[in-house]
Amino acid sequence: MTVMKKKTQILATEDDLLLDLTFHSVPASLLSEFAEKIVKPYYRGNLNAAIQDLLHKTIAEQDFVLSHITHIKSAEV
């Protein structure tokens, strides 16, 4: 008699899912300026950390704006 152990599949959370990004049609001058003015002084040259932080801040700002629009619309009614 063979007993098979039930396999538990562990799903990765969103934070565990990593992907590679490719940007198209971004001027080299814009990337150079971003690296020089932001990445070098504030992220010790870590472009990956700088872009992640930029994305997080952009999402937070969008959430803030949307919450205020919703608040203003509900106040008008």
C-alpha cells in the first residue's frame, strides 16, 4: 500500500513576484538626467530601488487624488 502525501502548493504573494521591465522610446537624455539627479544622490546609484520608489509614490499620489475627488463629489450631492 502506497500512501501519497498531499502536496501543498504555495502561491507567491504579489510582493514575491518579480519581473523584468523594458522601456521603449524613452530618450537617453531623460534616463541620464534621472540617474544623475535622482538615482546617484538619493539611491546610491541603485536604479532599481529608485524606479520602485517612484512607482510606489506615484500609486500613493493617485490614491490620494482619487480619494479627494470622491470626497468632493460626495460633498456636492
